[in-house]
Amino acid sequence: MNRIYRKVWSHALKQLVVASELASGDSAPGSATRTAGAGRRATLCAAVLVALSGAAFPLSAQSVGVGGSGTCAVLNGARLVVTQCAIPGTANASGTNATAFGAQAVASGPQSTALGYTAQATGPNSTASGANARATANSATATGANARASAANASAIGAGSSALATGATALGSNAQASQAQSTAVGFTAQALAAGGTAVGRTATVRAGATDAVAIGHGAVATEADTVSFGDGSGTSAAGAPATRRLVNVSDGIADSDAATVGQVDDAIADSTRHFQASGDADALVEGEESVAAGAGAATGGDYTTAVGSTSSAYGSGASAFGSGAYAGAAQSTAVGFNASASQDNGTAVGAGADANGVASTAVGGQGEAFDQFGWPIEDEDGNPVLVGAAAADYSTAVGAGAQATGVRSAALGYGARAEGESSLAAGNKAHAQSDYAVALGDNSRANGEQSTATGTYAWATADGATAYGSFAWATGVESTALGLDSYAAGRRSVSIGYGSWSPGESAVAIGKGAFAYDNYTVAIGHQAFADDIHAIAMGTNSYVDAESGIAIGAGSSVETGATNAVALGSGSVADRADTVSVGADGNERQITNVAAGTEATDAVNLEQLDEATARFTASGEGEAYADGEEATASGSNATAAADYSTAIGSGTNATGVGSSAFGSGSNAWGQYATASGYNALA
């Protein structure tokens, strides 16, 4: 049987002890008692620490537990006794592959280690070292008397230190790291915010100061993402300074590097070469509490500011920033190269921006100029003409090349133009040309007064027109186009739906591809078509090509020339003027629930017809023929061949003009002749 321990002689204890097989020892009289079985070999390895320490231990005062079965090894006089940890004060290593060393030490987590009196390592892979140390979470480490590591991957090193959140680190006596990924280093240092770092005696990162750093004795960081080297007041009980100098610093290179005093001095020297508060050098200042900075900069009113080469600010409270910037009126502001705010309370921001109206705002640099159709404007050499943002009285222009030239207008977007009074243009090259016009969307156009265009390339070009949807066009006065590619061209026409068209005056087209072509027409439904004046087509693919015709139902139609005709029902066809059709040839329909007619032009129902014909009956299979003008024939094979003739009875014949034949087989041949009776002749 393989063994991992052997008996050796301890000179210090004057007795045999259990040790590793690799340890050497001297033999001695007597024999050692070994009570541990083969199954507890791993637990006895801890006794090597006792054998090699060279120190004497009181009976039952030291114990070590190793393994997951709750076994313990207790030094008892001359024996190392393996037991089930039932002896008071013994170490307890109940976790898998755990190790506990020290009186009442507990290692209950898998692969945990507890070293010291009452030390507890209860989390997986945790380590507690020191009297009463506690490591209670996964991979936590607590080292030092009363140290606490209570969260995953937390580390507390130092007496009384505590790491209480995931990834927190506390190093130093009574140091505390209470939030995730926080770090506290130094006596009583505190990191109380996530990601905070406190280094130094009593250094503190306050709660809420996320990712802040406090460095130095008594340093306090109170704001997120800051670095503090003092407590800010110099009145702390710990005697920490309010501030500290940062010495031996190299010159900064990147924009975010710290600058040295030398760099700052050089920068000040360069920047003040053309700066004067007053005097007659390059910069000129006139007015109380005014500032001019830059070669040729000038101020001409109280409380004015001009910063930049040849910048100028005239008017109380005016401000100009940028080379060539001009603020020429009270409370005006110009910011940017050649920006200009020439009226009271105007604001211009951007290269070439021009706020030339009272209380106007122009924000944006130079951009291409465009005509009313959105085409770039070029000079005589073919180069694009550039303009800056510009605004009239009480107007606002925002965007490169934006132009708000109408009073109380607003232009928002690259090249946007609001030219009418109280007009609004918003979007790339949007154009509101007339008073109260609104254009919203890239390349939208609202050219008519009170017109509205909303959507990419939406156009409302006539007064009162409304276009809503990408590529929607409303070109008729007071027309309305709603939907992608909709088109309302007629005066007061309406088009609603993708691809709908209403070119006629007061025409209405509703539905995808609906077409109301002529004046006062109505087309409702998918690809409904009303092609003649006053025509109405309702239903998918319905069609009317006659004046005042009406087609109601999918596929219904009123054919060319069928003026005032009506087609009712799916597939119905009306091809004669002044008629009503409820079907088509081969696809007839009944008309049901018809009330009895009362007027001469009313329709009769079947009940009325049966009642009217009940007194007039005939037999036979032949038909009656009335061939003459205003002739009358009644009966099987009855014939009224002449004008104004009458033939009544089976087989009767009236062949003379104005003749009459009454009775079966009677014949009236002569002019105005009358034959009455069976087979009578006249």
C-alpha cells in the first residue's frame, strides 16, 4: 500500500510524529501510535506543519481539518489523532478539498482554506486567514484579524478590513471597499462608490462618486470620474491638506494630458501678445467693462466682448467671437468666422452666419445656395455659390446655408429656406416659399401661401395646397394629396392613397392607384377610374367613361356614351344611357324586396304584374307579331302587318292599313277593313 506519510523523530517534542514520506528523521526508543486509517492520508499531511515548526503545543490546543468528510487531526500529547471533529475547539474542513487550521476554524466551501482561531471560509475557493477572519463568497479572500470579504472575488487584507461587493479590494487596517470593483488602500481608507479608488490613510471616495480616485492622506473624492489629492477644506480631523501640488510632471502631449506650469505660462504669453483691455495698440476697447482680444479686435459699447482677429462688437452687451465676427447691435451675438449679427438681440453662430433681423437667430456655417427647384446655384465660372445661415426679424435659421428670410420664419436643416412670413422649412433643402407655408422633410416644397408639404420630396405648389407623404404632390389651389406618390392637380381636388391621382377640379381619388380624371369626378377603391365629368366609380377596378355615370362595385363599369347610366354590383355593366344595370350579359341579377309602384314611372313588382295579366290569357305555342307602325297583335301566331292594324286571336291577320281582325283565323285584308269571328274575312 502506498503511503504519503511516515513516522519521524521530533527533537523539539522528544517524540515520534507523523510527517511526509520525504522528511528525514532519527529513530528513537519506543513506538508511535498511529490511529489514522488509509482513507485519511490527506488529512495527516497538515501535521507536517507541526513537526517542522519546532514549537511545543498544549494538548488539544491545535487542530487541522483537511478534506470533505469532516475529518480532523488533533495534536494530543505524543499522538496525532484523526477524528470526526467532535472534539470541542477542533478545526472543521467540511468542504470538498478544504483546509482548516486553527481552533474552531471552519472551511465549509469547496476548495476553501481557513487559517486561524475561528476563521471561516464558507464560499467556494475562498480563503480566510487570521483570527475571526470571514471569507463568505466565491473566490473571496480575507486576511487579518476580523477581516471580512463577503462578495465574489472580493479581497480584504488587514486587521478589520472589509471588502463587501463584487471585485472589491480593501488593503490596510480597517480599510473598507463597499461597492463593486472599488479599491481602498491604507489605514481606514474608504471606497464607498462603484469603481472608486481610495489610496492613503483615511482617504475616502464618497458614495455616488463613481470611478473617482482619492490619493493621499485624508483625500476626499465627492464627484464621479474625478481625481482628488486633498479634502477640499483643510479642516478635517485627520489634519489632511485641502489641496496638494502635483510635482515632477512632464509636459502634456495629448489634448487630455495634464499641462505643467511652464506650458501654461507659454500659452498665456502667446495668447496675450495681441490682447489689451484698453489702449491704442492692435486691439481697441471702448466702453465700460469691455474686452477686445485679437489683432484688430474692437469694441464700441459698454459690456461688449470681441475675441478674434478683426472681430468687432458694437452696442451694449454685444459679443463677437471669431475672426471677422461682427456683433453690431445691442445684446447681439456673433460666433464664427465672419459671422454677423447686425440687429438688436440677434444671434449668429457659424462661419458666414448672418442674423440680420431683430431678435433673429442664424446657426450654421456656409453651404451651397439652391434655387426654388432644389438645383445648386453656380457663378459664371460654374462654381457653386456658398451662403451662410441667414435670418430676418424674429426668425431662426439653423443649418449650413439655411435661410430664414421671411419675418418670423424658421429654416432648419442644410440649405433649408423659409422665405415667406411666418413660414417654416425643416429638412435638407426644404423650401417654404410663401407666407404661412410649411415644408417638412428633405427636399420638400411649400410654394403657395398657406400651403403645407410634409415628407421627402413632398410638394405643395399652389395656395392652400396640402401634400403629405414622400413624393406627394398637391399642385391645385386648395388641393390635398395624402400618401406616397399621390397627386392632386385639380383645384380643390383630393388624392388619398399610394399613387392616387385627381387632376380634375374638385375631383376625389381615394385608394391605391385611384384616378379621378375629369372635373367633379369621384374614384374610390383600388385602381378605381372616373374618366368623365360628374362620373363616380366606387370599388376595386370600377370604371366610368360616361358623363354623370355611376359604377358601384368591384369591376363594375359604365361604358362610353352611357350618359347618366348606373351600374350596381360587382361586375355589373351599364352600356345604355339613362339605364340602371344590376348585372351583365350572362350574369343577370334579380332585384328583390321591391315595393309596389304607385306612379306611372315606378317599377312594378311581380305581384303587380301577375295581377295585371290575370284577365288576359292565351294558349298555343306561337308568338304574336306587330310589324306595322302602332300595330297591335295578341294570340298565338297573330299578325298585325300593316300600320295601325289590330290582330287579336290565334292565327289572325290584319294586313290592310287600319284594318282589324278579331277571332281565331279571321283575316282583314282591305284598308280599314274589319273581320270579326272565327275564320271571318274582310
